[in-house]
Amino acid sequence: FGSSHVVLATLPSAQPPALPAMFNARKKILKEKGAAPSELEEEVAKALFDIEVSPSSDIKADLRDVYISSAQELEVKNRLALVVHVPFRVWKTVRKIQGRLIRELEKKFNKKHVVFVANRTILDKNFRRKGLQVRPRSRTLTSVHEAMLEDVVGPTEIFGKRTRIGVDGSKMMKVLLDPKDKDKENVEAKLATYSAVYKKLTNKEAVFTFPEA
């Protein structure tokens, strides 16, 4: 029995240096109703925190105000995309640094395609029950889905949209992206990712492409 006490006493403690960093990284997640973050969400939060404290980062000042509300992985054509949701109130800051932030996170997540989306509330036709007299246009289903479309392709801008109606009545939206971004940051390789993420978020079909020259 005596030897077992010696063994216990000499066991190394479980990585104490990582704890303060993880604690600080947890400040980069704000889950609804205090829910526990998933392992993936903790990884994203830690990556954001690492970028924020990196001396070489040129977005660290903006990143101080940025935190996430959730993150999920989505399989797209034999690769994984990382969809990161942020509270609407920090979206303005994310939008400002979106291109650079995506680039930094993609390096940390082994070249997974990273997509940022703001949390927006859709008010249905029963909005008066919530004490509102007028439903803001930005809260209608159509407006929220349009805004999500812009989030998903960011920082690339949408150049134009067309809706095609199939013989069976199904709708397919064709989204044209800004041609000047065609050769930028492997945007072309991400077109399938944009479609898959938009479908996951809205259950609507969309094809993303660049205008033909």
C-alpha cells in the first residue's frame, strides 16, 4: 500500500500552463443561456484568442471585441467547411476584418474553408404577440436570407442575382460574385462551399459563380 502513495505523489499534474490561456479563450465564446461550448467551439475560440495575442497580428485590436456564439463543421465535396456564427452586435467588426480573419483561421484549421455568419432573428407573422406594432423589414425571412447570402460569400461582394424556376416549380438562385475577386484567396475553390453552407442555413438552393467575361 505504501508504494502506491509514492506513485500518486510523483504523477505530473495535468498541464497547468494551458489553463490560463484556455480560460481567456473561453471569453471568446458566448453561448445562449450559458450552454457549454463544444470541443470545436473551444478550438475556434482558442484560435481567435491566439490571433488576438499574436504580436505580428494586424487585426488584434479589432479582434478584442469579437466573440462567437457557435461553430459547426459541414462536409462539402470530400472536405470540411467550418461555419462560425457570431452575435449580430459584433458583426460590424467582423465584416471589417473578415478577409484577414478567414485567412488566419484557415491556416490554423488545416485549410478548411471558413465561413462567418451573423445571428439574425426572423420574426414570423405573429410578431404582434411579441409586443411589436410593426415588423422591421430586416427581420422578415426574405431579408434575413438575403443578408445571410452576403455573410456567406464575404468579403467578396454579390454582383447580381437571378432566380430560375424549374419545370417542377422548384426555384434555383444563381448568385453572381464580383469578378474582381475571381483570382483572390482561392474564392473559386469555395463556390461549392458557399452553396452547401447557404443550403444548410436556409434550406434554399443557390449556385455561386462569376459573371462570364
